[in-house]
Amino acid sequence: DQQVKQNSPSLSVQEGRISILNCDYTNSMFDYFLWYKKYPAEGPTFLISISSIKDKNEDGRFTVFLNKSAKHLSLHIVPSQPGDSAVYFCAVFSGNTGKLIFGQGTTLQVKP
Amino acid sequence: GAGVSQSPSNKVTEKGKDVELRCDPISGHTALYWYRQSLGQGLEFLIYFQGNSAPDKSGLPSDRFSAERTGGSVSTLTIQRTQQEDSAVYLCASSLGGQGLGGNTIYFGEGSWLTVV
């Protein structure tokens, strides 16, 4: 039973355009949502997060949107840069269990 | 060290052998997690240690997998009688605490790449 789903395994975007990465979750009790970025042969690194009490959080070129009624999370990167090419994982954090649950990841390729 | 340290970084083993993977969390972090990423797959939760509480082992895929954490610090993930489907990168992560601090304090190591031949 997959609690966190990233339905697009890959995304290709032109440099300078917007990248939109999507994530759906099943449990309305999750209270914290995160995006991690992973380069090949490296561990994931934290990118941006949002609490369940908010619907938007912005950090430079990265914005995360949360739609609680739809149980949907998205990450917008604008403008996209070739260095953004990586695998992006969304994750949900449950304060009750202390567990971080990841989606399958979306491979983003930003073309120069 | 400054970050989460894992060893070995790469391990090739024969099917049926046992392997041990080690994780040194960031000093002072009470929470420690093991995840696995197989080729083309997402990050799969394996086990979670929080302080002196009983670990959450709900993600361990079979009884061939076990993990322990000694002295609330270093953790060892053991895979017995390895199978080819165990080939993956095994990632360890640690955080200051679990509950109430959000997930952005979770830091990952660079992983142990296991290949079972």
C-alpha cells in the first residue's frame, strides 16, 4: 500500500522554464511535507518543506504548494537550471510515528 | 564527524553470504533511520530507532534483515543469506529527534551500495 505516490517517473524541461513536480498522499493525518533532491551516487539532501497548516512555502526559486483537500503536494522550480537535474523525492512526516515516508521519485532533466 | 557516515561505501558479495552495513549518525542525534533504494525504485523505509524506545521494524522486508543500535549511537544493518534482490543502496539517516521537530532535520549519509552476485 503506497502512502506517497509520485506518478511521473521523469520530467524534461528547458532551461529557464518552470518545472512542476507532483506528489499525492493517502493519509490526511500527515502533518509535515518535504522535498528531497538526490544526485547520482549521493545521499538525498533536504530541499524545502511545508507544514500542514500552510498551503505555500517559498525559498528562492523553489516553491512548495500543499492542497490538503486533494492530498496533493507540488514543487515548482522557476527558472529551472541544468544543475537542478536530479531525482526529486517527496516525503511525508508523521509526528505520531516519527517516520519519514518517501515517494518513488521523479527524475528531472533540465536541458540547456 | 560532521555528517552521517556509512561504511562500506561499496560491497559486492556472493549470494548466500551475510553482510553488515554500518552507520555512524551525527553526534547527539537520537533518531536513526535505515532506508533502501533499489534500481528504479523509491526510498523504502526499513527501520527506525528513537532513543531507548523499541525500534520500529515494520519496514524490514524479511527475517533475513535485522538491525541494532549500540549505545544509542552506531547502528549496524545485517542481511543474512543475501539474495540478488537485496542489491540496492542502503541509506542511513539521523535526526535530533522524531516527534515534533518536523522532517527537515533529517540528514542522510551517502549510502552503502550492495551488489549480490
